[in-house]
Amino acid sequence: MNRRDAILGMACGVAALSGRASVDGAQEDSRREIVDEFIKVRQAQRFTQESVPEEDIQSIVTAGLNAPSAKNVQPWFFAVVTDKDLLKEIDKAANVNPNGRLSVGGSPLVVFVSTNGSEYGLFDGGVATDRMNVAANLLGYGCKTVATAAKAANEPEFKKKLHIPDNYTVFAALLIGKEIEKSVDGVSGATTRAPQQEKVFFYKK
Ligand SMILES: Cc1cc2nc3c(=O)[nH]c(=O)nc-3n(C[C@H](O)[C@H](O)[C@H](O)COP(=O)(O)O)c2cc1C
């Protein structure tokens, strides 16, 4: 069982418990395990071409739509693409190697995330993107956020094809798919993170 399957299995167990007033020790442990596993999730680097079922796509998008936003303005628009030909065209427009790390064509499902110019637009769009990322991971997929090729989707011909409103700008694409085993591993191959003391301060009484 890979890590994501483990998360999924544990999440299913915990989901069945949700709504109860109290949890016993074993249930508490399994919640802790889910969090511990989730902390290890890193970006997927390469994907299989196995398509993502419609039901999963709907759940992922719904997770994004239910994200919080400042004053609940929901300043996002998601363009969901499963058409390889279009993704290859976007890679080409972005001057990106179609077989490289930055390619949007390397995954079976891509969500182009755009926001309008509202005050917290980018922040809210980022939150929505990560909600989709979390949902996709819980469903057993790997995800990768890319900005480079995504920006090419702002070219008028793509915006039109993707029904992205004129006043919205694509800032990132979320690549989703089954992660190829033995690609960059979430633990051993992960990009390093700054030490906690550099990034967090705990003010205690
Ligand atoms: C807004 C945003 C844009 C990103 N754009 C790119 C990109 O264009 N190309 C890329 O390879 N990674 C991109 N990344 C991925 C980051 O490089 C990655 O999250 C970071 O290196 C941590 O990787 P890890 O989670 O695998 O350790 C982007 C991430 C975010 C949040």
C-alpha cells in the first residue's frame, strides 16, 4: 500500500467517525496518523496517463469551490482540462518542453486557476488551489502546482476556449493524476524546508 492509499484508508475510517461528540484513544490515534501522513505529502513530479474519473473531478472541483474567501467574494474561476491536445498547445505557447517537469501536458487532469483583481484574489485563489490539492491527495492522486506554463493560458485564444472571463487572469495550474511510483518521493526526495525556528514564533505565557 502506498502512502496516499494509507491516507485514504485512514481518512475513510475517520470520516465514518465524524460527528461523534467524543473519540476514544484508537480513533484519536488514527486522526493523528492521518495528519502525520499528510504532513509528508509533497508535490508529485510525474504522472501516469490514467484518466481521472468524472466523480473524482467533481469532488476535487467542489473542494475548491467550497474554499473560504475574503468577504466570500469567491474571486476564482477554474478551467478544468482533460484534453491532451489543448494541454500540448499550451505547453508549446509557453515554450515548455512537453516531456519536462514544467509541462502541463504531463498529467491527465489540469485545473487552471484564475482570479479577478479583487483585493485578496491571489490569496483566495491560492487557498482554493490547495483545497483541491488536499481533496485530490485524499482521493489517492498526486498533485503539482505550476505557474510557468499556466500563464500561457492567458493568451486570448486559450482564454476563449477555456471560457475564462476577460477580467480573470490565470496564475497557476494544478496538475493532478496518479503519481508514478519511484518518482520524487514525498519523504526522501522532497524539497527541503526551512527550520521551524526560522519561520514560526511561539509566544507563550
Ligand atoms: C504558486 C506556485 C507556483 C509554482 N510554480 C511552479 C512551476 O512553475 N514549476 C515547478 O516546477 N514548480 C512550481 N511550484 C512548485 C514549488 O516549486 C514546490 O511547491 C516547492 O518546491 C516545494 O516542493 P515539494 O512540496 O515537492 O517539497 C509552484 C508552487 C506554487 C505554490
